[in-house]
Amino acid sequence: MGITLASLREAIRLSLRRLEKLQGADGAWEGEVVWSPVITAQFVITRNCIGKPLLAEETKDFLTYFMRQQSDDGGWGLHPESRSYLFATSLVYVALRMMGEEPSDPKMAAARDCISNLGTPLYLPTWGKLWLAFCNLYDYSGMYSVPPELWLLPAWLPFHPSRFYCHTRQIYSGMSYLWGRRFRRPVDDLCLSLREELYGVPYESIDFKRGRGLVSRRDCRSAPSLSLTAANAIFSTAEKSMPVALRRRACERTLSLIEFEQRSTEFAGLSPVNGVLNTLSLYAANPNHPQLAPSLDGLKHWLWLDDAGGARLCGARSQVWDTAFVVEAVHHAAHKSALGPNLAAAAAYLRANQVKTELDDGAKYFRSPRLGGWCFSDARHGWPVSDTTAEALCADLDLRESGMEMVAAEYLDAAVRFLLARQNRDGGWGSYERRRGSLLLERINPSEMFGQCMVEHSYVECTGSALCALARFGAAFPDHRITKGIASAIRRGQRYIIRVQDPCGAWSGFWGVNYTYGTMFAVRGLVESGVSPSLPAIRKACDWLVSHQKADGGWGEHWTSMAEKRYVEHPRSQAVQTAWALMSLLLAKDPRREVADRGAALLVDLQRGGGWPREAVTGVFFSTAMLHYDLYREYFPLWALGLYREARQKKENC
């Protein structure tokens, strides 16, 4: 398998033409972030519980989505490639019944069989039991307490929920409010029928207290620790004698947090998961709450609709993230004049979507300063992220080289300060915030389904992106007043990456699959921040990558490597992971040209119509929630081919 410069140029040209067509009217590029049917089920359930069920014309598209996601065993999985989960199957089944599907339908009968085979709802993880309790399909006595009173504790306590990872604390605020209010949908004929369908025995005969601590083996990722068991015992004892006035005050405080979150995100919420919980909480507080209607409308922020897949809620919106990467890929792959009008529109989008205001009373509601950052999606989201900010800053610097109008100096300065504020004490970067709580809080993870979700960690990927952005900013503005602080942050970040390298030579990722992803960001961050490619850590990483190249020249890693914490090879080479591996080797100036030749040749061979086919899941959230970033297949292969062309031209001109 060979590759000529002519075929390489043609592949790049076709990719650029395809990206030109994929750009949105607003100047952004965005691909769907595919996650789980669970969040769509929760959306349907929330609409039903607040008396705003889906309209008849909406139902068709949602049914299309659910039915196309159903597995052969009748269930639904936690992510696009998982086996059926009791959690997902139970909630989707309830949602389908609320949408008018009849229990006699063969697909519904198959779903009930799957629920029964996985243990019945008594074996649901806590989050699933809570959602069924909201629907009046599970008794609150059958789960451990989710006390809103924790929000009344002094914030300096090491286990105060403000120290949790932001997604976890936002989810917990909604769950604890609904728990504290013991919210239940009214009993009606549908409710009575669902009770019989889900359990197969009279509802009144079920000993729900026996369900405490029971979790389906399929769904369980983080078994309750001794610390969590002790905390549950304390909370359950306290629940029996909880003063009514204290519970009322705790719910009021929790509701104020929810109201602030809705206001500060223009009623979309940090994620679709806490968006639906917040909407349901507002209804539980007051069916005429002034924020209820805008919150229900705000959930449309997460809606994704197309003819092939139907209507669903995506795992995230990714406009800034995707746009920044497209700009960087084009910068490395094409002449500065390529896609000029498209890049000008992208520049305008990035300028418009930098966060340029602080939140009033943000500290009161446990929010970190946000000025200067970029959100994963757009400015309305209101939650900027370190690596998105770093990649947007890199894109800004690329566009400046092409003479584009970019971010004003004061906001460029704010972006750098935002990045510096996300560096943890260990030298690595968190995502939304610095780490606030001890890693010991992971021992009281109550989710059962997810891992490493209790506190912010330091992430190799965020650190690598931050190093690239800070180094490039420092080089572009050497006389800037915070250059000294940048240099110190870079040194600490470099030491962090080198320190956490796996003995095999790779770096484990957190937000992508897995060693291939983490290694690319680690190598890129080290090299672009000034570390010599001859550094033993980088050479060891290259050796690891070369040792895992497949016979066809590509690379492929299976998502189960996240769960097993070891490299698990995918049966087939993956275009996106081949691009990541190739980028690492090229940035590290690996001398084994035939390795890069074979990798680039495979990317050219896999290209179809200017793009690359959808393959395996590429992203991760909370260790087990695999995500598929659909646009990764459009720009990472282009980026890799651009780097390959640069390296080859330099070699042949020598």
C-alpha cells in the first residue's frame, strides 16, 4: 500500500470541500454528540409528569429514535455500543408507554422480558429508582436518603456538595430537591398498568425496603464502599426524625441553587441530565413557577433531529469544540487562503461566543469566575471549559496568522487568565474548575453506574491542550505582562504529564478512547510547549504506538479499555484513532517513516466522498458513559494528513 503526494493532496482537497458543506449558517461546525436513550426517556417522562406530554406530531420522531436503538434482547444500552442496561431499558419502557405504545406490542413485550431477566426495577441503580419514584412506580422507602440538608452545612466541610464535580453537584441538587419533596406523579390508569407490567406481581405486595442496596450486576460500575454504606446508614437514621422546618429550609436553599443554574444557562442547564431534573424540580415547587415554561423551552437546546435517527436529546452540544478543531486542522492541512470565507465566519463565531461577563453572586452559588473562557457549546451555556478554551485560543492564533479579525486584546488576556485559574496543585488541568474536594470523595460515589465522577481530576487531555495554548500565546506575545506566570504554569504542566505516563509508554485518557487519545494530547502538549522530541518519555510513547500498529497500517482501540484499564485492541482499524496515533508520531518527529507512510495511506484509502465513515465510539464521560463525537471523523484525519504532508515535504526537500 503506497501513497503519493498527488493522492494525498486530492484527499485533503476532498476533505476541505466536505467541511465547506458541513459548516452551519452561524459559522460553526457541529456534529452530534451521541450518548444514551436514557436522557431522551427522562425528557419524555418529565414532559408527562408536568402535564405537557409530547404532541402527536412530535411522538413519531421520538418513537423512530427509540425503536431504532432497541437491542436484539429487547433492551436499551447506556451508550451506542453497550449491552442492555436495566437502567436504560426501564426508563425507555416507561417513556414509550407514556407516548402511547401498548404493552401488547411485541417490542414492548421483549423489553419487559429484558427488564425481568436483568432483575426487575428492584435492582435498578439509585438514579433509576429515583426516576421511577418520580413516576410513582417505585416507593421512596426502597432507596437510601438523598438529603437536601447537606446544602445547609458549612461550605468548609470536606464533604459539602459544593466540593463535588460540577456535573455531579448539579445532578445532586435536582435529585435531592425532588427527594426532599417526595415528588410523585399522580396515580392514574397508566400508572397502575405500569406497576403490573414492570414487576409482574401486585405492587402492594412488594417489599421495597429489600431493594435498598440491590443493583443489577450489568449496571454496577462502582459498588458501594464501606464509607458510602456508613453514610447511607447515618442519612437513613436522620431521615426518620428530620424536623419539618429543617427540611423546608433545605429544600428552599436547594431550589435557589436550581433557579440560579437555570438563569445562568438561559434555562438549558449544565447538561441535559440536570436540565430535565431542574425542570421537574421547578414544577414540584410550583406548577406555575415563572421559570418552568422557559426551562421547558430551554430543553430544546439539547434536541437533535434528523430523518435517519429521529428525535432525541444529544449528550452535549459541541459548536465551539468542533469549530476550533476544524480551524486547527485546516491550518495544518491547507494553504492560508483555503476556505477563506468559511474561516472568516468561524472567526466571527468564536469571537461572539467567548464568555465576556461574570455571574452576579456566582460565589454564593459555588460558581468559579468564568470571564474569558469558551464553553463546549456556545456562550449561552455559561459553563466554560479549560480544554475548549485552550483549543479556541489555538484556533484564534491560527486565524490571526491568516489575517482574520479575532478576539480583542482584553478578552485574549482574560482567556489566558481563565486557563491559568484551572490548573490544579499537581500541575495538571481540571475541566470546568480547579479540583475543590479530596480524591477521597470518590469513595462515597453513590451513582453505582459511573466512576471518577465525584470531584474534578487533573486530565492529561486538558493539560495537553492548555500547554499548547499557553505556549503559543507566550510565543506570539513574548512581552505580555503575564508571560512569567505562563512559563511557570507550562513547566508544572509538563512535569505532570511526564509523571503520570503509564509504564507501558502510553497515557490513559479520560474523555476519549483511551490510550490512543490520551497519548496524542500528551505528546502534542509536551512537544508544542517546547519539550524536545528526544525526551525518553516521548520516545517511549512512540515505541508503544508503533508496537500497536495493525497490519493494514492503522490503529484501533476498543472502548472496553476504559473499563478494563488496559489496552484492548479493536478488531478493525479506526480512522479517528489512526489519525490520533499518526499525529502523535509526526509531532514527535518519529524517524520510522514507513510507519507514518502506512498510517497515512490507510486514511486515504478509508476516505469516502471526502469524509470518513462512522465507526466505533470515540468519547467517554464518567468512565462508563461512552460518547460518539460524530464530527471527529471529519477533521482529525484531515489534521493528521496535513501534518504528514508537512513532514514528507520537509523530508523530500532535504
